[in-house]
Amino acid sequence: MQLRQDVSLKPYNTFGIDVPAEYYCDVTSIDDLREATELKQQKHILGGGSNLLFTKPVQGVVIHNRLKGISVEKHDAQHVWLRVEGGELWHDFVLYAINKGLGGIENLALIPGTAGAAPIQNIGAYGVEARETIDSVTFWYWNEQQLLTYTNRECDFGYRDSIFKHRLKDKAFIKSVVFKLARKPVYNTSYGAVSKELEEMGVTELSVKAIAYAIMHIRKSKLPDPAVLGNAGSFFKNPTIPLSSFNKLLERYPKLPSYPVNDKMIKVPAAWLIEQCGWKGYRKGDVGVHEKQALVLVNYGTARGAEVWGLSGEIMASVKERFGIELEREVQCW
Ligand code: EPU
């Protein structure tokens, strides 16, 4: 393992923010991990850098997950358990699964980032979350310098949330994840945009490939490609509010969209709230709000992380003032 000093992190975050890391190393094996454990510097674990905002130079060592490989763990008549190493690109793993006709993650096609980040964030899109197919997560636990495996239940998954963002934050390096995928998938086309896209594509017989392609098409048409325009996907979570507050808002905003959560709480789309506050398409210098999806903040070139952070704060304040709703940032800030 090679430890480098003063390394630009620009290529390693989809926002394209240029900050230096005091120290940086790639981890490509368990031996590298053991070696990294010995480092005295403060450790920061980096995956695909697709849900990250750097607001200042990173002190300590950035440990980049580059573990690669996909293998069949086991199988039976209904399911195949695939193990994917943490440094594999998530979308490559989705392509691998759909090419084998295995179902469960096709709705998560084209989400940027690595497979190792999927459980941390419990990535989700178009009616599906990673937790529905994650069987177990194996991680290197820095405190005890050993590999541990947590079952799905032990990962404490929630909406864009897991134990890896709380008790195990910065303590676990995701080595690999096992997904339990279906040989005879149950398709989820509940999301209006997905069924509409499939119809437009002329799909008469559903397949995991057809769904993945429809979703790739929708994402390409709505969400900016980080390779072209720096961004980290949704910058905020969709807030969950009490039904009583929602009903009051509905009197003033009859078009407010919503998704039921339980009999007391309801989820509202942050993108809608932000758009109503007039932010959609806003640009100041090189920082802006995407013109097609108000939930996505973008870097037009040389934005600094602090500017993105500042804009997100302004947006949060205006949503709070107008709707009384406290937005929460989804993106992790270093
Ligand atoms: N909307 C607006 N203005 C906009 C965009 C959307 O009013 O600029 C409205 C839409 O009309 C719709 C609602 O907001 O009524 C929801 O929009 P959309 O279906 O685009 O989804 P979202 O809630 O904005 C979530 C996820 C995305 C995921 C999509 C599709 C979160 C924080 N975001 O966005 O995930 O791709 O659903 O399932 O839950 C990500 O996490 O990085 C991400 C992109």
C-alpha cells in the first residue's frame, strides 16, 4: 500500500470539488486494510465520492476503497446470493445482475457511487431500496482490527440511513455486500414515470433489463451526469411531517404532492418545496440548483464546497420560512 501526501481529491468526488487530502491511499486487498489500520492519522473512508461535499482540506488520511470482484456466494431454486466487493461501481454490479436475469436491484440502475456505499446510504430510487435485497454486509472494524459480518437486520436500515451513518460512522470499511437476488423477479413498476417510460419504449413483456433500461432513460433525462456537471444527486432528504401539519399546508397549497408513511406521518418531496421557493434553475457564480430537478445542487466548474454548503443553507432557511418544514441534508460533509 502506497501512502501519498497532499493529493487532490477532485477526481474522487462527483461534485468535482478541488481540495487536498493531507494523506491518501488506495486499499485493494485485506493486507492493505491491515496496513492502513496501523496508520496513526485520523482516518476518512472514501467510496465513490458521490454523496460527499468537501468544504475544507481533509486532515488525516483518506482511505479509498478499491476492492474489486463479484462472485456467487450460493444459490437455490429461487434465489442467487451475489457477493460484491465494496469498491465495485454500483452500476456495474446492476448490469452484471440484469445480464444474468436476476431481479431486485434493476430499479437502482445508474445510481452513482460504489457497491460499498449502497448499505451505508441504503440507496433507493423508483420505489425500491437496497435494504430489500441486502442479505449481509462484511466490514473491517477499525476498533477491533477484524472483519465482522452484519445481517440485514443488524444494519438498522432506514430511509437513506443505516448503522454505518451512526454507531459505526467512520469505524467500518465495507469490504463486501451480499445481495439476495431473485431468479423469478417480482417487478416494481409502481412509480408512474416507470410505467409511462416502459409504455413509450413499447415494452409488452416485462424483464429486469427492460425496467433497468427504462430507469436509465428516465435518470438520464432528469438528473445531471456527474461526468458532465458536478453534483451529488439529491442534496436533501424528502422530509417526513405529521399528518396534522400536512393537512394545514394542503389548505394553502392544494397541489402539494405526498407519499403516505404511516397513519401519523406523511412524506413530501423536498424538490417541490424548493421549486415553490423559486430556487429551481438558480445560479450564483459556479454554484446552482439544477434546472430539471430542484433537489440537486450543481457545480458549474470551480465552485468551492463552502459555497455549495452556503447555498444549501439559504434554501433550507427559505423552505423553513415558507412551509415551516426543516429540510435535512442527505449529502455527507467533510
Ligand atoms: N418535483 C418538483 N420539482 C422538481 C422535481 C420534482 O416539484 O424540480 C416533484 C415531482 O413533480 C414529484 C415529486 O417532486 O411530484 C418527486 O419527484 P421525483 O419523482 O423526481 O423524486 P424525488 O423525491 O425528487 C427521490 C429520490 C431520488 C430518486 C427519485 C426517484 C430522495 C432524497 N431522492 O427524488 O434519489 O432518484 O426519488 O425515485 O429520496 C438520490 O438520492 O440521490 C436520488 C437521486
